[in-house]
Amino acid sequence: MDNSTPYPLGVTIRQDGLNVALYSETAEAVDVAVFGEDGAETRHRLAQRTGHVFHGVVPGGAGTRYGFRVHGEWEPAEGLRHNAAKLLLDPYTRAVEGQWGAGEETFGHTFADPEQRNDADSAPSVPRSVVVDPSFDWSGDTAPRTPLADTVVYEVHVKGFTQQHPDVPEEIRGTYAGLAHPAAIEHLTDLGVTAVELLPVHQFVQDSHLAEKGLRNYWGYNSIGFFAPHNEYSAAGDGGGQVREFQEMLKALHAAGLEVILDVVYNHTAEGNHMGPTLSLKGIDNGSYYRVVEEEPENYFDTTGTGNSLNVSHPAALQLILDSLRYWVTEMHVDGFRFDLATTLTRQWGDAHVHSAFLDIVHQDPVLAGVKLIAEPWDTAGYQVGGFPARWSEWNGKYRDDVRDFWRGQSTLGDFTKRLTGSPDVYEADRRSPLCSVNFLTAHDGFTLADLTAYDEKRNEANGEDSKDGESDNRSWNCGAEGPTDDETVNALRDRQRRNLLTTLLLSAGVPMILGGDEMARTQNGNNNAYCQDDEISWFDWENADRELLAFTRDLLTLRRETSALRGAWYRGDGLDGSPDAVLSLRADGEPMTQAEWDDGNARAYAVQFKAEGSPTVLLLVNGATNPVEFTVPKPPAGPWKLAVSSDPQQDVGREVETLLVGEWSTTVLRSA
């Protein structure tokens, strides 16, 4: 008697074997293909069907290698792409063993005729799903639950961070275990960040067009397994050990007080458009999991630039996403998610909408109530900064653009101050807080901080696309010379500019995000689209780290941590009326700013005082002019002004200040108890 159950989906270990359940509205039959140690395949038909879920019990336990063969119609013109010759990855698999080949056998169609079904067996060229023992000793693990107001995000790549770290054992460099090594953790805790935001660690597929050029997908925005840690980042091998290694990494980071945020790619998968391979969802239930063009279901609706978009108007696709999110919280103990191209997930019927099913379901889910949710609020079809619900934070692209522009001389003090004070023009009208703004100046996609100050033009020749890829409008400034130079004047200006940008970022209201390596002047030699550079271009160069910039960044983060006036609340006054939480903006001569000066693109210097009850008061002296400026500082609220940090190497940290000559292109921060 088959006493299997339709839920949970995927594979569940039980005493009598494995309960297997797979959702498909359009399949006619489903076989579970189980592979022995010798590679021999045994097929088991899922004989039961409840609703649209095929289910059954098959022999096996932890360590079983398997895949699905789904029988049904092959009618591409109708959006049906079933092909039992293709071994399909379980969408709910916890681990993946092996890699995908790029031969014609992995495609559901023939290369000569996309309408013709390809009956070549793909099993020799695709990986196996692996059944994983779900037990893990989480005793002693405590989530840091750092408040947003205290959060500092560090965006980092699992492999690139430790691949060249001299103090991490060679055998675990570039792995989850490498990130958990005390030397790696020490860098993060000494720096003062509170959360690592990991570039995609869901199982992803290497792109065949990159392999042909001797390149690799480094960033990992090509997901296929939403429950499986990417197997290439595992020192323990890919037979299931990657799951335990990931869990051990989480536990070690938590023990150090660090949260883990995953950059997740639920907007599309690696199966691409109608010309892409058949690896999983495409062969299981194409129309339920992918959004097809209504009038032409053989084609895919694409707002991601990758060929397909998940069908977030369908319950099956929504369940897959939500089940995945809950799994990473409950079983892997992650602390939050950054949603790649999150706007695509709100396009239930085409247009982005704040009341989409995806956002509504996430909002009411109790498992997700305590984790951080960060949106990349755009996709290829639209820009939605400020358009997400109050619970969400967002990558604030306006912050990046306006602050970059100011420090290259092309933005007003008015726009600069909006970003410095939490972007009230974006968030305040909807009663959202400054903490909805994840402030960033650089990210994985674009120039590093060092390159932002050293290149006017991208240098992407290594990508093999004649530098046609990557953003051309970078809002960067090379400070007088393109790329590396021996000109001491140019290099000194670059050093100040990097400190100016970091000072602005880390002392702005909102949640700051640092691109990993910016604190030590990591360069990609002008490559602003290093997605395919799994090499020294992308990896951290620990040997040549800028130790002085690293120390400067630590000082800024210490100041931020000790000064609540620099964090996440709207400033309701200027402090002259006695208001406890206030921001006061003054000209260099100590007089109030006028509206004309806010809008004047030639006005480049001013002072900003941040005050909060129970906190030291901080005064930023900002000089974006090409000449030194004499500042008359206001009367300190309590005790003298002391110079806390400065991008100007001529300033003496710690001394008391009443008036101050601030050098060109520099920022000085004063603090009063």
C-alpha cells in the first residue's frame, strides 16, 4: 500500500524509504530516477496524484542520488516542454552533485529545429539531486538580530574573500569553511560591520558561452536550485557535505555577532528562454513556473534580461519561492535576504505593484517576520526606488548617484543633503523611515571604490565582449589621470576622494552597505562588470591592501557605532528651538543656508550638524571645492569640538577646534560630548 503524502514537496526521509512529491499541472506521469554507486539508473513511477502533486514512496535514504523524468506533451507552441529523455533536477533538492554539460543532449529541442523534440538522454551530462540528512546540532546558536539602526552591511563573495587570504589554510580558501575561519571573521569584526551579504550561494549553472571563452560565471546570478548551497564553494565535497559546511559557517559567523544575508535570485533561472536547456522547471511544468507570453506561449516574458521570469502570478511558483525562503531561515538560520531584481517579483500581471501576491504573502508569513528584507528595486522594465512596503529596505540607487555626482562636482548641496539625511524625498511621505534606505556607493555590479576614483571609462576587455558590456555612465572621476599613475598629486586626491566617499556613506542616516574590499582599496583594474572573472581581477588582494584606508574605515565605523545621531531617524528641526533630534546646515561662515545656495551647483562647501538626545553631537565640514575653505564652527552643545576624523591628511585628530581651514576636496568630522 502506498501511504505517501503530497506534502512537503521534494524528498523527505522516513522509516520506509523516501517520500517524493512533485508539482505539475501538465505532466502525464513522473518517474524518480535513482542512481546507484555504479551509476546504474533505476526508475520508480510516482503512482499517486493528489491535486496537481505526483507522489510516492521509493527506496533510499540520506545520500541517495536521484532526478526526475517527467512524461507529457511536447508542444512548444502551446508552452508545453515535457521530455522524459531529460533528467531533471528536483526543484526542492537540498544538495547538487556534479555540474551541467553544455552539449545538445541537455536541451529539450534539437539545435537544427527548436520545434523538434530532442530524445537524447541527458543523464550523462547533468548532475544529480542528493538526499541530505536534515539533522544538525544548532545548540548554542543565537541569531544576533542586530537592529536595522545598528546594521552595517558588507557585500562579499564567498570565494573571492578568502581565495588569496594568506592566513586561511589553502585547502579551504574560497569556501564556506574559509569564510568561517577565524582569520576571515577577525577582519569583519575588527572592521566593525554587523552583517555579511553573500553574493548568490543558491546552486547555479556555469554558462556555456563563458566556458567557450575560458571564463566562468563568478557572481552566480544563474540559479537553478533554490534550496541547495552552491557545491563549488564547499571544501567538504558536493555529495551533501556542502549543506553541513554552510550550516557550520552560519554558526561560526553568528558566534562572532555577524548576521548573514543572502543575495537571492528568484526572478529567473538558468534555463533561459525558448532556446535554453531543459534542466528542471522547464520540463516539469513550464507554464506554471515561468511566465510565458500569453498570445505566444512558446516565448517567455522577460524583465530580467536573462531569457525568462518566474511566474509570480501562479501559486506553484510562489510556493517554491516562499518554501525556499522559509527553509533558509528555519533550517539554515540565515538572517535576511537581498532580492535581486525584486521588481520582477511584484509583476503579478505585468506591471509592478505594491500589493502583488508575492509582497502580500511575504508580509503575512510568520517565519519571515523577524528577518531583514532588502529589495533591489528595479528590473529591466522599470525603476521602483521608494515603491516597496514599509517592512522592506531598498538599495537606494538615488543615494549612489547623487553622492557620486557631488564628489565629482556635478550635484547640488540640496541633493547631497537629502541623501545624507536618509532620503526624506523618497521615503518620508509614505511614513517609511530612513532605515528603508540601504545606502551604497559601490556594489558588485560596477566600479569598486578604488576604481571609481581612478577611471573615467570602463576597462572590460578581459570579458571578451570588446568592452561593450557593463555600464557606460559610471558617474566616476579619475582625478586627473586614467588608471594607475605615478603622479603624486593625482594619487593624493584619489586617497582623499575615497575617504570623502566612505565618510559620507558611513555617516549618513539609513543602513550603509560597503562593497567588500573597498575598505582596503581593492581594484578590478577598471573592469566594472567582472561577473565572469573568477580570478585575480575579482579576488581580494590581501598582500597589497591599503592598511591606512582600512584603519580610516574602522575609525568611521567606530564613530557611527558610538553616535546614535548618525543613524536611523528623521530629523524634525534644526536644534535652535531646543528640539532634541535635529539637523542644522550652515554656510562655512556659520550663517544659515539659503534656498538659492541649496540649488546652486557652484556652492560646494557647508557644515552639517547632527544632534540626538543622549548622543554626542557630530559636525561634518564638507568641502567639495577646488580650494581650501575656512570654517567658522557653531558653538558646541556640550564641551569643546574635537576633531574626530578627516580625509584631509593635514588635520590633527583629537585636537580642539573653534575655526578650521578645511582643504580642497575633503571632509572633516568634529564631535562634541
